[in-house]
Amino acid sequence: MQTKIQKWGNSLGLRIPRTFATEVQVAEGSTVDLSVEDGGLLVRPLRGRKYAIGELLKKVTRRNLHGEVPAGGPTGREVW
């Protein structure tokens, strides 16, 4: 499919056809990685990393475990 690069403020904009956007699961506000590879422009959607609490807790050891961190006193109507 061919499309045109258009001026958008002081930058250039590329319109992504709806069918392409749907296929790669991007929407308005999606974050993408833009790079140049072999003289071509490459746009890749960034996916948020998914974490599992069990996997994260497996990485906690006596060596990297820290003590309590003081958070200060109440700043509003909190009851302590």
C-alpha cells in the first residue's frame, strides 16, 4: 500500500490505514518505536511488559531486600 508523508506542524506525519492499525493493535495514543534500518523507516508498536507477582518475588533475596522506608507523617485527613 502506498501513502504520503504530510507536514504536521514542524514535523512530518504518516497516516496508518485502519486495517494496518487493527492488525498490529495500535490506536490513537499508542507508543511506537521509530528507527532506521537498511535505509528504510521501521515503525514498531511498543507493548507494555506484563509482570507476574510470583516471578517478581522470586528475584527478592536477602542481599537486595531493603528495610522500611520512612514515608513521613500524614499530609491530609489520613488516620494513622
